[in-house]
Amino acid sequence: MTAVFSSLEGWQSLEDEQEAVASLARRLRVRTWLVGGRDDELIEAVHRYLPAVRAVLASVGCTLVVEPDLVRVYTPAAPVGRLPGGASPEGVWFWLTVSVLESLPAKARLGQVVSAVRGAAAEVQIEVTQSRTELRALVGGLQMLCERGVVTELDGRVEELMDGEQDPPVLLRIHHARLAHLLPRNVPLDDDGQWAVAPGRAPQRWLQSLKRPDNVAVRVCGMLTDQAVVHVCDLDEEERQWFSAHLAREGARVAETFGLHLEHRLEGACLVMPEESCDDHALGPFRFPLRQRGGTGTVRHAALLLIDHLTVEGEQGGAISAVVRRLSELGAQYPKWREEYRQRPEHLAEEIAALLQGADLLRVVAGFEDWWWLSPAAARWTVVPEEAQLAAPSCGAGMEAS
């Protein structure tokens, strides 16, 4: 058995088809691209359980496309209000790269691809600086294409572009047939078959035009599988009514099909993986708390202590000045924390905000003085003693984050 397949913790030994389908559905909800040559055994499993897996994913608004060497899961559009603002540099260079790949041969040098991408950037009046920041964004976009199997590294790695060479010895294979799978589905078209709204000219209108599931149950359950926690305050009136009347029964049934448990209260809900079926590879990329590689985990330890402080105080939030003051006090209590954070608690506060906002456990309200509001879900964690290493939590004590 290969290393990839054995990571599913004895998949082939599972006698219960429902459990096998749940494991595969969890995996596909996080990894929405499976490509031949890299994920052959997972693709084979999808074919084996295809009708059941397709039904489970459809219950949360996902569309499953299966080809001999590709499995693609299209996820429902997220509510516009919950999307991050601003343009992602990696995303900009990702789409610039996509725009030129169709005109390039199946095998192309990295320098050939980069030259075409920079030309496309100049055409849409994006300044090309060739700075380290720009190179990191360009490499990030290329890596996203490699993760999706649209581009394959035949010789060398795209990261070699960071070494400063204009044409590093890297050979890429472009899978032109997979380019179409990058585009979202259900985008409104005009009479000529083109997108009715151009995302480059009106990005907000384009996002608003993306069709969300008509069925309110599918919308809410889709958010549960997509987010670490769903807050009632983010739902529209129809979704709030369904949450109140039907979540306990129907939401629990959907959670069961994924092999998860539903936890809910008045403020919101989340899906939790039971400890007995813990599969680290089927969880999302967000881990909290988690000991940081090569360090003592200052940011995560401080985040836990801050959560505990605000929860005990009963405020569930506080002004940024109070947050920084508390972090300064904690820095004096914990001499093993990284020195730069102990000396600059305001910088530590920025890092904690970025960490907690990654799972929507924190919202920062801008004003004369920024105000921090913790999600009620943040109270699920307790303070880790100073001497303890911040290992990954047991699955029963952490939320899905995709």
C-alpha cells in the first residue's frame, strides 16, 4: 500500500461502506482536485463509491466531476459578505498565468511561461517590477496551478525562479484540457455566451452574480462544511429561520454522512470530527492550537491566554489598547516567549489577529480605536501550561477548517 493511501488509516480494511464514503467525502471537501499520477488510488476509490459520494457532496451544494485522470469538486459560492476584501497578489498572478497557458505548448520552459505572464500583466496595465515580493506572488500562483494538476514540474521546481535567474532550468508540462476546470460554474452568461459581468471590470458585481444554492438547507450545511464555525449573525432571514427550526435534526443528519458531529448553540454551529475517526489528512489547513515549527509557539500560546482572559472577563472582546496592555503583562510573565514579541506586544497582537481571523474566531471592528470581538466558539479551548508543548488537538476538541 502506498504512503498516500495508507494515510487514510486503513481505508481498504473498512467494511462499512458508509464509513468509507464519509472518509472520502471529507477528503474531497478539503482537496477539491485529484489528478492522475499523483492521486491514483483516491481516484480509484471515487469511482468505486461514486453514486454515494456524489450524493453526500450534493447535500452541501458541491458538484462532483469525474474523469479517468481527474476528479474535480466544485464548491458553492460563498456569501459575498464573508469573502476577504482586496486582491490577493498570488491570485492576481494565478489568473494572469491561466490567461496565457492556452497559447503555450504542452511542454514549456519556466522562463517562457514567466515571460508570457509578464507580457499579459503589461497589457492590463499591471506594473512589472520583478521585485522579491512580486516574484513570491508569481511563484505562489504557479504553485497553485501545480497543486491543481494544471501544471506539472517535469524537471526542476518553480521555486527556482526566486534565485534570480530569468530562465532557470525548469521544464513544465501544461495540461490544457484541465484549464476549463479552473473556471467557476453557474456564472450568468449574456446572449453571446460570454460572462454577463466581467470580473476584471466589476469584481464585486461578478461575485454577487455567482449563483448560490436555492435550497436553504443546502446553503447552511454547505457553510458548515466550508467554515470552521457558522455564526447566526452572518445568515439571512431565511437561513436564520431554518437554523432555528431544522438544524438540530437535518444538520445532524448531514454531519453524520460526513462522519462528523454537529455542535450548535444560539450564536452558531460547527462540525467536529470525533476522536475515534480522526483523520488528520481530511481536516482543513487551519490548525489551532499547534506548536510552531522551529519555535516555542509564542503566537498560539499568547492567543490561548488572551482567549482565556477575555472569556473569563465575560466581555468576549476589548479595545486594541487593552489587548496590547494584556499581552505586555503576559510577556513579562513568560520569559520563554520570542523576544521580539515581548518587546513589541502590538506586533504580537497583529499576529494573533491574523491567526484567529483565519478561522473566523475573531472579528476586528475598525474605528477611532479598533475593537476585538471573539467568537463564542473561541471558548472551546483552554490555556496550555507554559511548560507544555502545543501539540495538535485531539479531533474531538477541534473544529473542521477547510
